[in-house]
Amino acid sequence: MKRRIPGTQPQATAHPLIESNLTDKPVSMGKEGLRQWIWKSYLRVAVLPVIAVSLSFLVIYIIGNHMVYRQNVDAIRQIAYRKLAYAAHQEGHIISERLQTIAALTNVLSKRTGAALDGKAPDSPGPRDRFRLGKDGGLVTLYDNGEPASFYSRRVKVGDKQLKRMENLAVIDLTMVLIKTSFENVISVYFNSSDYYTKIYPYVDVQKQFRDDEDVTKFNFYYRADANHNPARKQVWTEPYLDPAGHGWIVSSIAPVWRENKLEGVVGVDISVGSLAQDLKDADLPWEGFAILVSPAGKIIAMPPRAEETLGLRNLPPHRYTAPVDANTFKPASYDISARPQLNELAARLGNEASGRSIVTFDGKRHLVQFDSVGESGWKILVFSREDRVLSSANALQSTLHARGILLALILSAMIGVFIWIAFRSSQRMNTALAEPVSALSETIRRIGEGALLQTFSGNEIREIDELGHQIVQTGVSLNDARLRIRAQEEIVADALDREIRLNAELKDFTRQMVHEIRNPLAIIDSSMQIMLRNGENIELGAIRNRASRAREAVARISEIVSRLALIQPTGASGNAYEGATDLNKVITDACNRSVLAHPVELKLSGSDPHVRNPAALGLALTNVLSLVTSVANDSTLITVAASSAGTMATISVSFTHDVGLTGTEELSSTTSYNDKRLSAEPYLFVANKIITVLGGNLKTERQAERTTYTIHVPVDVGEPEA
Amino acid sequence: MMGTILCIEDEGELREDLVDELRQAGYNVKEAADGVAGLSMATDEGVCLVLCDVRLPGLDGIELMKRLRSKRDQSSLAVIFLTAFNDPEMLHTLAGLGAHDVFVKPVDYDELLASVARVQVGFP
């Protein structure tokens, strides 16, 4: 077993009680620190729930806003449709009233024309010089005198009969004037007869405007009222068409003139499309809406400029009559709403439904559409309004709510940010209050683990940490006490072991010396024997006696040495290893009992009875001293053995009176060679001195006159012997 | 012609017997009773072998051997030790000093003389 040398152990070396723990792999590797744990805990229990709740409220707010917006949109749209329906109805009603009046006047004109054809000519039918007959037939009016113009196609040879009809029809001139002047929308009033006669008011330069062989019956404003197209013989409205009489794009209210199941002709009242468009433009429609008129055939009759922009169409410009119009000229197909993809579905509904609603999209913009019938005309009025304008208030509200939502989100984000910052600062403070003391305690434990057992702790405001800190410090103190005790024990054991080792070495040396001392007289004896064997016949008797005497002296030396050896064997009661008492007085008594056989002994034992650390060694040393004394003292000499103790030192003195010379009153030291002193001091004294020195004491010899005293000073233990 | 043998032994009776045996064997023998005197005589002219006890008063045999080896002219002087110590450490120490032979007491004179003769044969 390797010895531990006291005082040479580094302070920082781990104590044996805890060094095994230091070799273990740290269990904290790979684990998060308290700082991170605290912050994560804050995140889990505070920050994340707050964020989740805030986001939930924000989402609820956004969803609620959206739902409110949708409900608002639906409600506003319903309101808008009702409003548009009302507007469409109103505008349709206004136009319908006007058209019905015109239709009624057309019927009046038809009846009066029929009556005129049956009746007599007025008294003053007018000047005949306004008319001129053509060479090959026909008749034209030459100038305007404020009365209607008349025209006969060259297809008819105008005679009296025709002139008579012209004069009879003069009775409707006033009616035609009244119709024209009663309504500004009316641009002309006319009568076309089946025999190619035309009477038209206001005046038209028929020579320029009409072909001389004009066939009026092929125009729509005539045949639409004939028996094939109008079997009911009622007033009807034409599709928009280019007026041959030079008034541009018009629609006509026409009615047949029947006499005895013969179609005499058709009367008509023309209305300009432009005037209708102006009426639509002037209409006050909500949300900047617009209205268009659509014919039963799906053709756009009239529309305001706003509709032109939206539909991408233009009202046809006024026609420039560079030549007579000799055929029906209708609006192009682009004015047919059924030909437009956005209005296709709506066009189909117009033919089937009197009124209705729809949504159409132009250029990506949705429009609410409400349509209604225009009286008995068969026309439809369509009112359009852009949905974004209809929903502008809802959209504005939505935008406001959206902006407020963003603001709310920003405020929430800012509040969450502030909250996170506060939570982070709080975690920092908690870390300062908790992690740092824990870290400091961990450092304290680490230092204790490294051997610096005496640590300090300044206390903590948290009771548990405060208690833990003081317990750790107290544990270090306890460990330090234990270490000191262990070191003390180690030193005691080491000292004892050292003493044992030195004692063994001395005993070995002593034995070696004894062997040496024996071998020398043996060598003398052996030498004599060899010489006698080799030269016995030549040795004289005196020499033989001399050699015998040498041999006896040598034997006596050997005997003496053996006797001493027998005396100094450290034996106990069993005769083997020392098993005697450990207290001082008992050790002295045992030694005296072994050594002093024939001499009177005076024992003065110690008043106290301390414990001897190595009773066997002390007993051996004392036995040697007593052997020395008994070897030189007379049998009757009183030997006084006295013992005393003071503190941790005991004193044992052996004194006697003698009359033989004991050399040496000198002190013996442990370094003194036995051989050098053998002539002055006995080997007993040498051995005793060696043993006492090993035990930490000393042996002194003092001679006064004829009294010699050997004094042993040796350390002892006060109290219970150590285990 | 045989060289001179120096016998150093503190035991007088034993030294006397050794000297007698060596002289009877034909050797010239000088004697000394302690190490100091022995060291002095070892430097005398004609001494070619030292028969030396280990334990000697004044200067023991080991120290005497070391001093002889430290002197140039005596560095090769033959030495036979006689000792009452028979422990291996002592024998090892003596051999390490360059002793020609070591005898543990009691000494057999036949063996001693044989050893001395072997040493003498090697001398010029």
C-alpha cells in the first residue's frame, strides 16, 4: 500500500471521499440552462397564450367584420335593386305615358284619315299651284307654305281621282300639325297610301328626298302595319330605322287605315331616337346609373352617353342624306343586345319576363341591372348601376373596419411586443434572482468537489435557496472536518507505521549485529580446530591448552550473546506476539517481572496511568535496560524503577548502586554505532536507546558517584487508547 | 617469489591464526588490528594482497577498500574479504567493490589458501 505523506497533498486535489464523483461524466451535458428554462416557461405560460388569445380576437374581429360586410352588401344590394326597380318603373312609366299618347294620336290620325278618305274635300283644300304633275306620272309639292307636303310616286298616273283624294285628305292637315306641335319628340307625321301617295308634315322637299318612283309600301313603317304583319289592325311601333324622309334614326308609331277591308294606307308618327336618348340622359337615376331602351327585337333603341361608355357603343350619328333612301335601313347588329356576351342571358329574359334583375360585368366592373316593360310598346327599359358605387357606403365601411383592423393588429403587435419585452425583462430578473444564486451554489459545490471545502455563502432572499446555500456550506465544513480527522488519523497511522518500520529495521540490524558477534567467536573456535587438525602432531601441549582456553572464551562470548538474546525477546503472556496491557504502569510491571529475577525491586509507579503507544517496543527497551542493570549489579542491590507522566510525555527511571565500573555516562544517540560503543556500553543500552529513539523519546544515562540512573522519556496518550 | 599479504583483523586470536596459516603456506604476511593501520600498511612496497575483515575499529573494510581503489597505484590491489555478515546485501556490496573473493566466518583455511593461491598466480 502506498503511503500518503501528510502535508504534500495539493489543496485542489479532490478528496478521496468525493473524488469518485468527479470522474463521472457530468450529467448536465446537453441539458438547457436555468436561464433558457425560465425564458421558455415564460413563453409557454404567458407569451404564447397572450399571442394566441390576441390573434384569436383579431381573427374573430376580421371574420365578424367580413360577415357584417357581407350582410351589409346583401342588404344594400336588395335596397339597390328595389331602388333601381323603382327608377326603371318610373322612367318606363314616363316614356310609356308619352308613347301611349303618341299611339293614341296615331290611332286618331288613322281614324280621321279613314274618315277623310270617305268624306268630302274641304271647302278650301289649298292652292293647286303647290303641286306639279310629272310627265310620266307622279306628283310633287313645290314649296312649303306651312302645310304638309304631298308626293305621288311616278308609278301612278295622277289624275282627278288621285287629286280628289289629295283634296279629301286635306282635312287631316290640322290633326297632323297638332300631333307634331304637341310633342317635341315627334319629328314628323305622315300618311302613306297603298297607291304610293305620301302626305307628310312638317314639309319635306319631296323632289330631293324621295325617288320619283318611290315604293313606300316596301318600307317597314308601312308593311309592319299591313294585314300580314298586323292582323289585329292596331297601332304598332317599328324598330329603329333610318328615316327616308330625312329625319335620321327614328322609331315610328304606325297604324293602318282600313276601308271596307281594304288597306288604304298607313299613318305614322315619327319619334327621333336622339330625343329618346336625351330623355334617358335627363333621367335622374341613383348611383350615377343609366337607362337604355330596348326594342322587342332586342335592338337598343336609345341610350345616354354614360351607356355609350359602358357598352362601348355610340348612338348612331344623324344621317346625312346624300341620296334618297330607297330601302329599309336598320341599326347594325352590334346594337342587338343578344349579340353581346355580357347581355346574352339578359336578352333572353327580356323576351319572357315583364321585369326582373340581373348582374352583368363590363370591363371587370359589376353592374346591377333592373329591367321593366315600357307600357304596351313592347319596349324594355334597362337601368344599370355600378355595384361598387351601389356598395360604396358598405365598401367605405369595410375599408374603415379593415383599416381599424390593421390598426388594431398593429396595436396588438405593439402590445405583444411590449409584453414580450416585459416578460423577457422579468425572466432576466428572475434569472438574476434564481439562476445566478443557483449557478453560484453550483460553483460552490464544484469548488468543494475540487477540495476547497471551506466556502462562504452570503445568503439569499429566497428561503429555499438560502437554506440550500447554508446547507452546502455546512456540508463543506463537515467534509473539511472529516478530512482533517482523516488526515490526523493518516498521520497517526503513518507515524506508527514509520515507527514500526524503523523499529523493525533496528531489530533487523540488531539481529545482524548479534549474528556478527556470534560468528567472530565461532571463527576463533573454528580456526583453532582447523589448526589442530592440520598440525595437531606439531602443536605443543601448552599451545593446545592456550587454544582450548581461547575456545572456551569464545564459547563464553557466544553464551553471553545468546543469553542476552533470550532476555530481550519481546514476548507477552502467550510467549509470542506482545499481548500485554497498554497502560504505562502495567507495561513497567510486566518488564520488571520478566527481567528482574533475583534482585529486590522498588517500583514507584505513576500517579496517572497514561496509555503507551507501542507497549511492546517500550517493554523491550525497558527490558534491555533492566538486563543491563541485572548483569552488572550484585544480587542484593536494590533496583529502583520509577514512573511519572506530565502531559503527553512519560518518564521512566531505572537506578541502582554498584561497585563495578560501568563505563560511559555519555548520552547515546540513535546514530551511534553499536560496534563503536561496545567497549564502553553494553549492547542492551544500544538496543534500548534505538527503540526509545524510534518511539519518539530519548534515553539518558547519569552517574553520580557509584549510583547510575537510566532515564527514559517517551510519548504517551492521555485518555482512551486509539483503536 | 611470492608477494606480501597484509592481514587486517581486529580479533587478535583469529588474526594470529590467519597469519600463521599464511606463513606456513610460504607467504610473507604483514598484519594490522584496525582499518587505519591497515590502510597505511597496504601502501607498503611488496603488498600484493590484502586479507581484510569488514567490521574493523576506526575504519571498516568497505571504506578501506574504497580508499584503496581511489589511489592510482593501489587501484588494482587484490583484496579478499573476511566477514561475519552473511546477508546477501553485504556480499553484493563487497562484490561490487571489486573484491577478489569473500569468505564468511568461520573460514575454511584450505579454501582460503586456495583462493590466495589463485590471486598469487595472477601476480607477476
